[in-house]
Amino acid sequence: MRQLILTDEENGFSDDYSGPNTAHLLDEMLLTYIAAQIPSTTRQNSRKPEDKSSGHASPDPINEAIKLGFLQLDNDIIQLALEAILGPTALNEALPDIEPANTGSCALVAIYDVVTQLLRVANVGDSRAVLGRRNAAGEWEAIPLSVDQTASDVNEAARIKAEHPNELNVVENGRVLGMAVSRAFGDIKWKVSKQIQQMAQQRLFGPPVLPNCLTPPYLTAEPVITTTKIEPEKGDFLITASDSLWDNLTSEQAVDLVGRWLKHNDVRHPPSERDALNDSSIVQKGSSGPPADNQVPDMRFADEKHFVVVDDNAAAHLVRNALGGDREDLLCAMFSISPSNHVQLK
């Protein structure tokens, strides 16, 4: 199985949306926390046939380890911040412990077992994993392995409302008390009481108190985990990326683009056939015509003629086509934009 990860991490990545502190910590610690929950006996037991004699399927030990790793790390992030807020720690010493909890991050981890050929995807937030697989007709299909966890999702909104039944406005306009994602690491304001928020504000010059915070926590770092049997004979590949990619390409477009890239870089095909790929079609979500010269296009609706295959790296190929395709001027302009110092909530 081939994997395309739009990050410098090997098996997972985080997506910061209110500052980099939480994401940096996850990059360093999340896989370590998961590994700590998987002793050697668990690894062995996970490959034994399931005992169904009792009539009750036992929890998958690997999935349980992944879930516990996610939850334990988030708990440690929040607890370390609470100790700094409530304890006698000096301000300059407290801030490093508070920053990973004060900002927030999504996270997605993919774990592939080469023995069982099982792929597990654990997701917190609105990053996405998509499997590319050839169907019986030889065409590429996009198979979602995760669901974007936002308050706009019907199931996520129902879960949050059920957890806070007396708060009629807990989910409003697709947001959880102003936050678009429904699961996240950090984001301490959505996880502690108003009293603690007020103490942080007064003692450590913290951010404003979250309005209508009555029965926290409102966000969780418990991942939703999917398990998929990989079929290498069908050319399976995996794309994992944050919403920055999926805001610009549909899952179907991304898989089709990678399919074109694979064929273009397949030495079994003559150069003339590979060059012709730039003329083949890409699945479009809609049709709004080619982008105007003075507009930044939404490539999900772009004319297929703007998609190209020119990069040696498949991830770079996806990024190029998500940000403009054959429009070099637009691509350069997008890469020249500096990140804002004030990142709005997703």
C-alpha cells in the first residue's frame, strides 16, 4: 500500500488552527503515547483469531490502545496547564505549560499492519483520510476512511446536544460555542469551567472567558477509528491531509489526480501516453467555468483543463493542483502569502 501524507510526519500529523503549540507537541508525543499503550502481549493477541464463543465481540486491543493514547495525551496537556494556572508557578514558568492547552489542534494517525493487511485510521477533528482503489472496471474510486468531525455533521451535533441536553444553543450555526470542529486536542476554554478561565485571565493575563460555558467539556480528543482491509492487488493508496487540502479538492478529485500521477510516472507506459494524461478528465464536483484572472479559484469547481501532471512527488502534485494547477502565477502568489499572526477559530 502506498501512502501520501501532506506533512513531514511518517505515520500521522496534526493540524493547528489557533497557533502551533499544540500541533508541535502532538508531532513529538502522540505516536509515543499510542505506543506506550501497546505492550508486546497486545501485539500478539491482536493477531489471534477472534473468540466469538461468548457471543460478544471483545474490543480490538489496538483500537483501544490508540484511543487511550489520544485521550491520555490530551488529559496530560490539560492537567499540566491546570497545575500552572492553579499553582504557585511564576508567570514566565507557567506559560510553556499553558500554551499547548490554550491553542488547539486536530490530529489524524494511520497505522498499517503488514501481517494482517489491516489499516487503522484514527481521527480527531476535520482532517481526512481517503483510500484510492481500482474497481472492477479499472477506474479509481475514492473510499472515505474518516468523517470530518465538525458541528455541521449531523451525528456530531446530535452527540454534543445529547451530552448537554439543557443547553439549547450549544450547537449553533454549525459551531460548538463558536468552534467549528467538534473534537480537538487542547482548546482548554472548551474543557474547563468559567471559574478556572477567570483565574487564568486574572492571574496569567489569559484570553477572555468563553461565553455560555456551563457544563464543560464540550470538545473531546477521543478519536473515531476505522479499520479497513487493504487490497494491494487493486493498487490501494492512502491520502491523508488536513482541511487545507480538502477545502480545495474533493476526495474524488484527489484520488483521480493521484491515479493520473501514478500512470504518468509508470515506466511501463510510453512517454507519449504519459504526456496525454494532461488531457484526460478529472471528476468535478460542479461546473463554474474557468476562474477569472482576478479571482482565487475553488479548484473543486475548476475546469479540468487547469489540472496538470508535472511534479515528481505525488504530494507536491496534489498541492499544486489544489492551489491553481497550471496557473503558475496563482500558485506562486499562494505560496508567497505569509501566515496571519491572528488565526481565527475554524
